[in-house]
Amino acid sequence: MLGGMFLVGNWVEEQIKRGVTANAAVSTALLLDSFITPLAQELQDTDTLTIGPVLALDELLKNSSFADKVVGLRLWKPDGTVAYSDDLSLVGEKFEVSDSLKQASAGNVVSEFSLEGLLDNVEGPDGGRPLLEIYSPIRAQWTGEVIAVIEIYEDATELAQTLSEARRNTWLVVASVTISMVLVLLTIVDAGSELIGRQRQSLEKALCANKALLRRVERASGRSAELTEQQLRRVSADLHDGPAQLVSLAALRMGSLSLSRDDKKTQGEVAVISQALADAMQDIRNICNGLSLPEIENQSLTQMVNAVVGSHEARTKSHVEVRLSGGEAALAPHVKICLYRFLQEGLNNAYRHAKGQNPRIIVEVDENGVLNASVQNGLNGAADSEVRKNPKRGPGIGLRGLRERVEALGGSFAFSQSKTRGAKLQMQVNIETGTQA
């Protein structure tokens, strides 16, 4: 902005200087031309003036109103010869033709302004004060041909004052306009900054509201998971106390019936029915075991992991490698339920699809309160699609159900497999809010 101000100011100042100087030069040249042109007509045939025109020019410079303003005058021939000068020693001398003399010989009025009075290509006639040097052509009266050039040195003190005032006014205007523009820009920037600040505050409030809403959703999801588990416990208890007891009673009665009959056919039918009831009873027990969870609310993380592993080892007669860190961390109830189901389903899948291989589980809680858990079977385990295709699945919620359960708490769930490392289930969730780190 300041650079632009200086460029504009300098350009305007230079244009004003050129215009004022040119106007002053033309006015002076026109005025003197009416006096000097008649006296210089003889230069059509000679290189210098005769005594008559010389005396007339001397008298003009000494006794007229020009004496106060014109401080030097010369007449030049187009070839660089001095035809007249207030310094008699220069008359008749020939000098190199200057650019100004060339332009004036071509019919143009040329001017140059200097505050130091050092303008002449020979020596300044009156150095030390502002001067306006003017070159004006002198034409033949009948042909209009340029026969000589007037070189005038005019006292430019008033012109210098005018230029100084114009310069000062120019810079005042330019500075005022620039300052106004800066103030307008500052106002716009300030208004923009204020608007951005208000928008930032609004976004921060919206972000806080979204975070609060997210926490409410996560708490609701966790509460829903807890309620679901409670409902599953009631269903399990109802199955155990209702259909399971009735099936057990029917099996006992069938056993008594088979003991009182000697008919082999009847005994065979009773045996088939008893086996069907036993299978039904086993299925009901499996369903109950899958639906209900042990009392894990008051268990620590270490106790809960050991409970899952112990139950799996007792049921499958296999060994599970456990790596646990942060076992004393306090988990929210819904996070405990989610982890229990994750480990239970992971171990069940590892047993079904990688028999003979001891699975490994890793449970870690880092310093940021993030729970990381994984189950790996050590073989090329089956993918989720393969698990869904297996018609003889045991009780469980499946990988899709696991994913939905983990992601409902704001966590992340992943399943991967390779020929060298086997299949691996992973989950990550915050131990307090259920959100992923």
C-alpha cells in the first residue's frame, strides 16, 4: 500500500511539474518571440548579428520588464554557432549541437527546470537559484523556416514555489486518499475478523453441543446394551425355569414309562423320544448359556477376562494364551459387557474354525484410557462370511453383531486374516464413555 502511494505520488508530481514547466516555457517564448524575431531575421544570411540588433537586444534585456525575469539570453544557429549572447566572449563560437537545440531547430519549444541553475552545456549564466531554460525556434517571416533558436534563462523562483506548493498538495491528496483506503480496508478486515470470531464461537458452541449429544447417544447405547443383557438374562431364566423343566420332567416320565413296558418296539420308540428330549434339553441349556452373562458388574477387568478364558477352557478343553495390561482399570458397565461378548465370540470362532490351535487374546488399557483388545487363532481362520455360512454355529452374536455393538459405543472394530498369522479380531473403545480415542 505504501509502495503504491509513493509510486502514484511521484507520477502525479512529475506530470504536474512537466505541465507547469511546459506552460511557463510556452508563455515566455511567445512573449519574447514578438520582440526578438524581427531583430534576428538577418540570421538567414549570416552567422552573427550586426551591431544594430545586438544593441537592441542589450537594451531589451536591461531596460524592459524582462530584466527582472530573464537572467540570460542566447541566439543559436542550428549548426551550434552562438549568434548572440549576453556573454560577448561566446559570440561566434561553435559548440556541439545539444538535444534541446536539435528539437528546437525542428520547430519545438523545449524547456528544462532546475533548482540549482546548472542547465547550460557551456556554463550556467546564473547558478545558485532556480532557473527555467527555454529553447524556442525563430522562423523566417516569409518562408517559416527555422533560422535560429532562442535560448532563454528565466528566473524560476516563483515557478519553484508553485511547484513546491503543487508537490505538497499532491502528496497531501495522495496521502489522504491512501489513509482513507487503509482505514476502509482496516474497517473491512476488522468486520471480517469479528464475523469470523462470531462464526468460530458459534462453531465451538455447535461442536460442544454435538459432543454432548454424542456422549448422550453413547450413554444411551451403553444403557441399551445393559438393558438388552438384563432382558437376555430374564429370557434365559424363563427358558431354564419353564421349557427346560418341562422337558426334563417329560424325559423322566418317559424313562419311567420305558421301564414298565417289556415290548421291544415300545422301548425303541421311548428311547428315540428320550434322546430327542435330551437333545432338546441340551440345546435349551446352550441357548441359556449364550443368552446370560455371569455377574460381571462388580468384577475387575482381570477377573472378567479370567472368567471368560476359564469358561472357554472348561468347555473346550483347550488352552488360551492371555496377555493383559491395565487390569485394574475401571470400565463402564456397558464397556464390560461389550468386551465380554467380544472375547466370548472371538474364542468361540477360534475354536470352531481353528481346532487344535491354542488361541491368544490381548487386552490392554493405555494411559489415555483406551481399551484395545484382540483375539487371534494362529491359523488361517474363516472370515465372517464363512462363519455365517456354517449351519452348525453355537450360541453367539456373530461378527456383524460384534461390529454393531462396538461401533454403537463409538469404538472401532476390525477383522483380518492371513496365511501366516491366521485370523484376528480387534476392537478399540474408551473405557469410560465408550468413544474411540
